[in-house]
Amino acid sequence: MTYIELSAWFLGAAVVVAIAASLLAGRRRASLAGIGITVAVLFLLTAVFDTLMIATGLFHYSSGHLLGIHIGLAPLEDFAYPIAGAILLPALWAALRARRRSRVGPTGEEDHS
């Protein structure tokens, strides 16, 4: 299995779980603008820090398993994980927050029934 195949499966699973979590969150879904900004920032940070870590020799990739597209020294496949996190985590947070709010009664106390 190549890195891009592994990344695609990982990113696909994150998107599916994020969609399910968004449906559970209802009106309290994560902000698309916030997710977009987070993706952009994580993309930039990944490009900078992965390039630095690869340049210093902390790790390397087998070129036979890469597409060959790089941003700085970071292979394209490296960007799937932070992007998946930026998509998945806000959706999970919104779903958990919506679930908690549905359990809280009008007095602010949790309903334990």
C-alpha cells in the first residue's frame, strides 16, 4: 500500500465520521469558515515543520511509495492527517456539545433520568 492510499483511506474515514457527527449536531454544526481557516493554518504549519524535520534528518520516506509531489520537502501525503484532524475534530466537538446541551434541563442541571 502506498502512502497516498493510506492517506486517502484515513481522510475518507474522517470525512464520513465528520458528516455523521454534523448530522447529530443538528443546528449546532461546526463553522465551515472556522474549519477552512484551521485547514489553511495546519497546511502551512505542516509544510514548514515537516520540511524542517526532513531537512534535519529526523525522518525520511521511501520514494517508491510516494507520488513525488512535494511542498517544500514535505510529500503531499503528509498533509492528509492534519487536514483530517481539522475536518473531524470540530464536527465531533459540535456533536458532543449538542448532545450535552440536549441532556441539560431548563434549570441548567443535567437530566439523569
